[in-house]
Amino acid sequence: MRATGDPDISNDIDIDEGIETTVSDEEEEVSGDEDFDPAAKRRKQQRSRRYFALKKHQLHASLREELRDLKRFMTAPLVLDRQGGPIEKTTWKSLRQSVLQYGGYLSREAAPAHRVPIASLRRLSIYRDLDRYVAYLMFLIEVRRTLPSSSLLHVSHGATVLKFPSRADAFPNKNFDDIREVCFLRQLRKQLKKLAKRYDTRTTSDQLEAMQRWIHWPEVCQVTERLYNHYQLLEEQSLERCIALRDFLVIAIY
């Protein structure tokens, strides 16, 4: 049983909308003893999924302009060479964050052979270098311990971004199947799906239990039984009995 926890496109296309300017949720969780241990705090921040992403003030003017063009390309209602419908605003935010993370990786986390200075990150065509992108995926899986199922999103974003610098070379109505780099990323996506079946062995209940959002059925039965017994013991037509009945029904029906 899962427990609860608590179309129009704007004329002002602004890539800064939604770019993180504060610490992420993972970084905000640093507290307690870690406040007095700089090394522990640094490790906590490095585990954050946005730790190595580029910040807006670090973007080269050329890359900033290309991101604006990419947003128009992906979100405008009609685009001649897009070969598909527009994406939602939330999808764009996720896509943009993926671009910023890849840029941060290339400038700070990549091996020397693949590293690119921030000042040289000026074009989205950097996605055409598939050796660098494969190294990035391996970094996510092996260093950051990202599950293959989670890495699938990065590959999907990479293939989407590649459509923009490749749009002039793509044949109409082929869904970019004639673009080599896009096809290679789709091939990587298939490989990650197979890896996901091997690595992602936990069931949905195990994952929810790890997040403290799962209650096993015997526990549900025990709770409902206690609530019902408590309801039966209370005085009839009393406010307490009504509240007890409400609590019992909420849990039992859910």
C-alpha cells in the first residue's frame, strides 16, 4: 500500500527562467554535524545532482543564444524543420538542466582528454562528439552511481538536443533517422534499457519503502483493527467517536 506524502508560448523566450541560482534540495539537506565538518559538507554537495551543472553567469554568450534558439525550436507551436510536436514547459526545463549538467561535466569533471574549458563551450554541436558523451554516461553510472534507468533520461535529452544542430542535414519526415549521431544515441538508449533490467532489481515497493512511503499489508491490517476497536469503545453520538470513525474509514478505504 502506497502512503501519501504531504499552451501558449511566451513571446519572451528566456533561458534563465528556472535555472538554479540557489543550492539544490540535496545541498539544503546538509545540517547537523556536517555544518561543523567541511569535508562532510563538501561530499554531501558533490553528491548533489546539480553540483557540477553550469550556472547561468558561467554561460558563454554564444551558448546562451543557442539555448534561446533551442527553446524556440523545441517549444514553439510550429517549426518547419522540427519533425515533431512542441515539448511541454516542464520537459524543456529538464532538457535545459541536462545541457547545463553536461557542460559542467565537460569543464570540471571530465578526464583531461575530454575536458573542455568553460570559455570554449559555445555551441550545442559539442553533442556531436559521441566519445565525450559516452564518457559522460559512464561517469554518471560508475562515479555518481546513477542507475541506468535514470541515465536513460540523459540519453533521450542528448538525442533531442542533437536534432537542433542537425536540423539542416535531416531529410524531412524521417524523424532524424538519417542523422548518424542521433541514431547512435538511440542505440545507446537501447543498451541502457537492457542494463536497467539487470541493475534495477528492486521492486516498486522496495523503492517506496526506502523513501518511507510504503506500508506493508499486515501493518495496514493492524492499524485498521486498532482504529476500529478504538471507535467501538467510544461513547455513541460523541464527537470523539465521529473523529475515530473518520480516521478508520480514511485508512480502510485508502
